[in-house]
Amino acid sequence: MDRTPIVIDCDPGHDDAIALVLACASPSLDLRAVTVTGGNQTVEKTLRNLRKVLSYIGARPPLGKGADKPMLRGLETAA
């Protein structure tokens, strides 16, 4: 079976954490890297969340830290 290579860019909260778990468990996907951005939280917090999720499930794809804020508006973090 051919696996589809993918890169996931996210700001891992609950929804993205579940998507990462499913992507890592899928036999049809080849997770090549995961990048994070600032979205509902700062990029530092999303990177920390990403590392925790991946560590918990034992996944070790390359990680990348992206933009610290959206391109077209300011960063608005959730409390």
C-alpha cells in the first residue's frame, strides 16, 4: 500500500491534537513533519502543546516553528 506523504501545520489545541493522533495512527499516511503557528495561543505555547501530544503517542516527526501571528490580523489569544 502506498502511503501519502503529508505535512501538518496546526495550532494544537484539542481538535488538532486528535487530528495528529489519527494521522500518526493511519497506515495510509506518512507524516513527514509538523509545523505550528500562533493562532488561539502564542507559537511558543502551541509548540509546547505539540511536543506533549507527540511525546504522549510516541511519534517523532520533524517539528517546525512557524509564524508567531496570523498574516492578516493581530494575534488574539484565548484566555
